[in-house]
Amino acid sequence: MKVLLLGVGLQGKAALHDLHANPAVQWVVAADRDGAALRAYVAAQGFGNRVSCTACDADEPDQVDRLFAHRPDVAIDLMPSQYQRLVAESALRHGVHLVNTFYTSPEVRELDGPARSAGVAILPEFGLDPGIDLVLLGRALACLDDIREIRSYGAGLPEPAAADNPLRYKVTWTFEGVLRTYRRVARYIRDGAVVEVGADDVFNPAHVHRVAVDGLGELEAYPNGDATRYLDAVGPAAGLGLMARYTLRWPGHCAFWKALVDLHLLDPEPVVVDGVAVDRLRYLARALEPHLRLGDGERDIAMVRIETVGRRDGRPARAVHQVIDRRDLATGLTAMSRTVGFTAGIGAQMIVDGRIAGRGVLSPVRDVPYEQLVSELRRRHIEVTEVIGPGESAG
């Protein structure tokens, strides 16, 4: 298997580790905007001659397109999401399969027909969330009949021993990105209708609930993201009482950020200080992030959990499908980077060896075989649990 890896940040480093450890991978061309830093990292890791490095500025489309001249079997795109269409079009033009971790843009969806005709697989949304959670959703849909409720949870947080600051939170990706998710509208389905939670209201106690997780204890959940984007994958919404997505944090997190929202510290409008317009979120990110970094000996936790309620064999049933991972201190790779980067690498391998057989723009819900993914994650010491039993709504 020959792989083109575009973007070698936190998730890209995890993907590179995984690809290098896979004897089926003959070579990897790794490309990043900072080519010098990439070469230094690869040399420090002792990856050897199976990994070659190159600089690539995606703002210069020809640079991306030229990388496909290496004739890889598959490309993994872990660059910023604004380049996903550019990369997808280059992959299709060169007849190369593609995996990325982004929510699928309308422009990429339009490539479905041409990709099918060319025999090319484009697998988007294949990291942790989105990614593993969608495969778990597909499994849940197959396990229960007449599903009435779907709750999807995602979490990236420090393990209890590392949750030692007032936020009980530490950064595993860009803190500015986290803050911007705190200011986006959430949408979910209740009784067949779309319910919208405004950006000022996601931390309102009326929208926050607690979830008990074995091995972790109680976490609090707040609505985050747009659950309606998965209606096509789930099927007709008739009879669906609830479909919602939540983020999990340690208790107290929502109350803290609700106070900051009420004080307008997360407002999108800049505040003028001594004649200079200051972006509030960027300021908060720059001011707080240095004090919220994981220490070398500290571990983060990455988690996705799908709870479904419906019927099984004519009786009320409840299913919980879950993945929990922790940082690997030996490699330094965080749980968040492992569950995103490793998963993207697994997707690339499964396309090339035929375990993912579909072509066109694929969906992890319907096109990725659950048992095969579980087996690959387990090889990387990432466990998937499945619990199905009698049950009613969690309320």
C-alpha cells in the first residue's frame, strides 16, 4: 500500500506513526506546510526510508496536485477543512482513493457520481467524531428495531488526575476551535420536529444533563452540533422521539462557561481596546491556552458513546456502544490524536485491501463494516464496548 499523507499536525503525526507501524505500507509521502519541521520530526522518530517528506502549501493548488504524481493507492487528508474540495478533486482527477475526517461539504458530495464512475472511494467523516461514532451508529441501527431515541456523545477531556485547574479541562487540539464550538447553534430532532438551541443557550441548565459512564463516573452533557445532518443515514424520522448530539465535560464546566456567555466574553463581535479591535475568542484562547496544556506525564481521554432506545424482538430495548481511549505516554500521542489519526489510517487500509468495497462518496454509517473496524481498533489497544439489554428512555 502506498499512501499520500497531507497534513502532519497532531492527528497527522498519529496517522504517520500508525502507517509506519503497518508492514502492509510500502511507503508514505508525508506533506505539510512546514516541511523543515516535518523532516526533523520524522528523523527524530527514526521512521527510516519508507517515509519521505515534502513541503506543501495548499494555498497553491498546483502543489497539492503535483503530490498525486507519486501515484499513491490512497490519500489521507488531515489539512484544514477549507481545502477538502481541492484535495478531493485532485484525488479524483488522478484516480486515487481518499480518506478525510471532515464533515462532508456539499461540494464534495457532488463528486459522488464522478467518483463512482471512476472507481474511486472518497471516505469523509472518518476520524473520531465524526468517524467512529458514525460506525457505532450504524451498528446500533442494525441491533435494534423501531428506534425511538438516539443520543450521541463525544468527549475530549483530561483524566481526573490531570483535571487540576478551575475549568477541569485541558487542550487536546486548538483551544480557539473549542471556544468557537461553544458559540455555535445546536440542532436536534424531538417528536419529528427540528429544535434549535441558540448559541447563547447551549450551557443553559435546561439543556444540560448528567451521564454516568463506567470507569469515569458522572459527566455533564450539553447540546453541540447539528444532529439533523444524519437524518439521511438514519432513515425516515417518523416515530423518532429524539435524535441529539452532545459534548461531555467534567461537572461544573457548563456553569463556568454559562457565566462567561452571560458576561458577553464569547460574543462574536470584537471589542475595541485603545482603538484596536480585539476578537474576544482569539484573545481568550491566547490568554488561557498556555495554562491549559497537558503535561508530559498527563493523559487525556477521548470518548464517543451512542445510546439508542427502541425495540428488539418485540420488547423495549436499550443499546450503548462506546469507545474510550487514553493518551499513550510512551509515544506521547494523545487519545484525541490516536482516535482521529489511527482511524483515518485504518480507513485507508480497508479501502485498499477491499474491506471497504463501496465507491463514490461513502458514509461511515453504512459503508464501513463494524466488526472489521472493531478488530483494527483493538489491535491498536482502542476498545469498543457494546451493551444491549432491556430498557426504556433515559429521559
